[in-house]
Amino acid sequence: MRNTGGSYALAVVISLVFHGALIAVLTYGWEASSQPERKPMPKFVQAKLVSADALAPKKTAPPKVDKIQQRQQRELEQQRKAEAEKKRRAAIERKKKLEAEKKRKAEAERKRKAAEEKSRREKERKEKERKEQLERERQSAFDEALEEEEELLDAREGAQAVMSVAQAIQQRIESVWSRPPSARNGMLTVVQINFVPTGRVVAANIVEGSGNAALDRSVLTAIRRVEVFPEVAELARKEPSLFEREVRKTLLNFRVEDLRQ
């Protein structure tokens, strides 16, 4: 009996809940359909005159900064600029020093090369002068030897020419020499004869007498008889210096040797 009563009570509760929900749905739907549609109210814009000054953006006042802080900032900025300027000048100074050092080294290198080139040229000049001096000395020695040889040859030829002329003069004089009776073998008379380039005798003097006056006079007489000597004139024409040096004044020895005693 207790189980039947409980089931019945549960069913009643479920039925009541179902019917209550149905009534609520029906009631909400009727109210929604019976309520009239409301139209939205129009919105009105209210106009207002605004001036240009009002439209301009308002300037905001700069924030107030402490004067001590401003001074500190200025000092820091000036210090920063001074440090930057100091670094800039130091960099410029370093650059100048580097360029000056580079120029100094370049100038020193140029001077070194110039000195080496000058030394080389001076050495070459001295070597050239030395070789030229040696060549001049060799040439001078050769010229001197050649000149000495030529002089010796000329002296020999001159001596031979003078000897030949002296012999010719003496032979011409002896060919007309008449010795006095008082002459004796071994007597010697030395005579100096002065000539002009034409071969003419202009003076004849006894340099060393024989001790026999007659013999000495006989020699002078024979010289005056010949008077002109063609050999002397020819030598004076061909070799004037030799004539002046050796023949213009000629010393001759006249010795008595072939007398029969």
C-alpha cells in the first residue's frame, strides 16, 4: 500500500510541473503577439557656433623644470661638446703629426737617395778623371819618348849635318891654305868664324894661337880667300835654327901635320 501511494504522488507532481510550463509558454507568446510595434524616435542634432580660437589646439604649458637641473644639463652639454672638440682637435693634431712624420721620412729618403746618387756620380767622375789622367800620362810619356827620340834623331842628324858643313868649310879653307916656311908639324891654330845665312864670312878671329904668328895669319888669309861657303847657305836655308845654334859661330882647328921635316 505504501508503494502505490508514492508512485501516485510522483505522477501528480510531474503532471503539475508539465501543466505549469505549458501555461507559462502560452502566456508569454500571447503577450508578445498582442503588444503593438514601437517605432524608433528620430534623433535631433543641436548646432552650436564654434570660434576658430576654440578649434585651435590649446597650447600646453611646458612642464616646469628646476633651474639647478637646467644649469646642470647645460654644463653637461658644454662638457660633452668640449670633450668632443678636444677629441676632434687631438685627431687633427695626430693626423698632422703623422703627415709631418711621413713627409720627414720621405724627405730623408729623398736626401739619402740624392746623396747616394751624388756619391755614385762623384765616384764615377773621379774614376773617369783617373783613367783620363792615366791615359794622358801614358800619352804624355809616349809623346815625350817620341819627342826625345825625334830630338835625338834630329840631334844626330843635326850633328851630322853640322859636322858635314864643318868638314866642307875646313876642306875649302885648307885647299887654299899656304903654310909659311916657319910652320912645323904639330902646330895648332883654333879659329872662330862668323857667318851670315848667305854663307858669307863676316869675321874670323884667332881663339888659340899656334905660337907662330906667320902660321896664324896664313889661316886667316885662307879664310878670306874663300869668303863664301855654299854649304853654310844651304844649311841656313833648310835648318835655320840649326844654323843659328851651331854654325853661325864655328870653331875650327887647323893643325900642321903633313910637312916634310
